[in-house]
Amino acid sequence: QVQLVESGGGLVQAGGSLTLSCVASGRISRVAAMAWYRQAPGKQREEVARVFYNGRIRHGDFVRGRFTIDRDKDKNTLTLQINNMTPEDTAVYYCYLASPANFWGQGTQVTVSA
């Protein structure tokens, strides 16, 4: 089994920045991809950014340069830096790993106040 533990969420004022972290542990074989998703209240879960096994990065359509994803293969960690935050960024942020089965973290709450 694979465990994903997110951290770094919290309350931030609009315009501020936050860095989320995810640590993967357990029986990790080949990692096809790792990603961050988010789910706002009353909305569907959406992909924020994804790092593929070859290092290629894909961002969600809404990202527009404010989100930076980074993966450390040696430490099995994934981070997401969010800049110039707005209340619309309020959501539970989830870490995801495909190996190739799908694994999810329990999520970390991010709240942005106006």
C-alpha cells in the first residue's frame, strides 16, 4: 500500500502565498505521475497540476502561472506553491499518485480570506 500525507494548509489572506507538501511512503513501485487536485465546497474535484514520470508538467486550465508544482523523486515528496491567492482558491487540496494504481491523500484545507 501507498500512503500520502499532505501538510501546509491553513488560513491565508488574499494576495498571500502558501506551500503545500505531500510525502509518499509505503510500497511504491514505478510512479507514473503525481499531482495536486482541489475540491471547493459544492464543486467537483479538479486537477491543479501534474508531474509525469518523465518530468513533464501539466497545469489545469485555471492555473495561469500562480501555481508551481515540484517533485523530489529521491524523497518521494511533492510540493505545490500557490502565489497571489484569492478566495476562489479556498478548497481541500489533495495529493495524488499513480503507480499505476491510484492513491489519494486525505487532503489539507486551504482557506483564503478576502
